[in-house]
Amino acid sequence: MMAPLIFIEEMKVETIIGVSDWERALPQTLLIDLEMTLPQITSANSDLITDTIDYALVAERIKSITSNHTFKLLEPLAYRIIETLEKEFKAPWMKLKISKPQILPQVKAVGVIFEKGVRT
């Protein structure tokens, strides 16, 4: 049986990011998708928040990181988020997608996907 996972889908965050001066002039909206396997599956029987990963705490941590960074590229931002979440929430596997919507003509979104750990 594969380990259960939690997910956050299309979390909107406002941040200053980009290489061009026009990108850095005003905050941009990024969309964040995250999947994390649980380090244990005891919450299925215990029904206790302490036996799982709290979505609200994960979302707050992501918001904190995105509002307090100085990156130009999505790659170091994604790396910071995934490293921080791994350390704080002990998830054995994570997949993080950060999208910049409508930044290029005729393109819905561009972005990066980082995956770390082993999904069991």
C-alpha cells in the first residue's frame, strides 16, 4: 500500500519575483501545488491532527517564505520551500509546483516542478 498524502492545490501567493525590472516593479501572483506523503499513517485510526501534517501550518509556512524572500528565479524559491517543509514536517516525499500564470503571451503558465524523497 502506498503511503497516504496530503495536497494543496493552486495556493495563491503574492510576491516580488522575476529577472526583468518590470517583473520586480509590482507583486505577482504565483500558484503553488504541493503533494506530501505522510511520515506515518496513524491519523487514519486516531483521527488526531497531531498524527498528520496540518495543511494550515504548511500553507502558513509557504506564505511566510514567499513573502520574505529576495529571489529572482523560481528555482531557488522552490528549493527553499521544499527544503524547509522537509525539515519541519518530515514528509518522506514531496512534489512542489510553482506556476507564474499569464506571464508570456499565448501561454497559460510557466514554472518549475521540484520532487524530493522517495514515494513509498
